[in-house]
Amino acid sequence: MGQQTGTDQEQHPAVYCNWHPSVETGLSCSQCGRSICTECLVQVSVGIRCPECGKATKMPTFDVQPVVYVKASAVGCAVVIGGGILWALFNFIFINLGFSILTSAALPALLIGYGTGELINAAVNAKRSKGLAYIAAGSVAGTFIFAQVIYSGRIEFFGLIVLAVSVYTAVQRVK
């Protein structure tokens, strides 16, 4: 048994990277099998992948298309009109019945905030994005302004605090 020399060993053809044809490599993508070099490989939890197979994809919950924003905006506009009328009516009834401004402002604000978030969430199939949060916040603020214009035409400091809590509640439902 003699020692093998370099000339006796089987010669393998050189393999070159699909993306860098001048770079010789021995690596390949664990998904598609294409040759890749150390410059273009993507390390993932199941091995190494080529740049195409290793692309990160957005989770469907966070993949928000423009049509989703249109749906959310339509719901937001409906909330401004319907919620503004209900909020003003609630204020009119409860203040005339002798309830404090705290009760007549805080309760509908929380309901409007939570309801706005839930309605937008249902309309967009539980998608999440900053844009949807802005739409929810704008809807609640629009509802507040619309209700104030209908009912009293003035905005008090306590009303702004209630508005902030209401906006926060709506945003947390779609953020």
C-alpha cells in the first residue's frame, strides 16, 4: 500500500458562484442547490442559502397593502360621523341629566377609542402597521372635534386629556 500522490487523486471540476462567476466555491444553497460563495451566502436557521432563497419575507400580519389603508380610512370616516353624533348625543343627555363632565366625557371617549380600534382592526383583518395606527388616531381626534362642534363648540382642557386616552386606546388596537 503506497501513499497516494496528488496525481492519483480524482480531479473534481471547479465550481463557480452563480452570482460571482470568477469566484471558485464549494458551497451551495441548502434549498435550491445553486453554487454560492462566501460573499453572497445568507445564513439562516436551517443552513446557508443563496441571496434569492434567503430573502426575508414580511409576516402576513404586517404586510399591509394600499387597499387595506383605503378600507381603514373608510371605516375611520364612518366612525368620525357616527361616533361624533353619538358622542355629542351622549354628552347632551348625560349633562342635562345632571351627571358630571367627568362621566359624560370619559365614558364615551373610552368607548369611541376602543370601538374605533376594534372596527378598524376587523375591517383590515387584524393587520398591523404605523399607518393604521395614524388612521385610528385621526379618526378618534376627528370624532372628538365633530362631537364638540355639534354639542358645544368649545374644547376644554379635560376634554383634551380624555381625547389623549381615547387615541391611545384606539392606537393600541391596531399598532
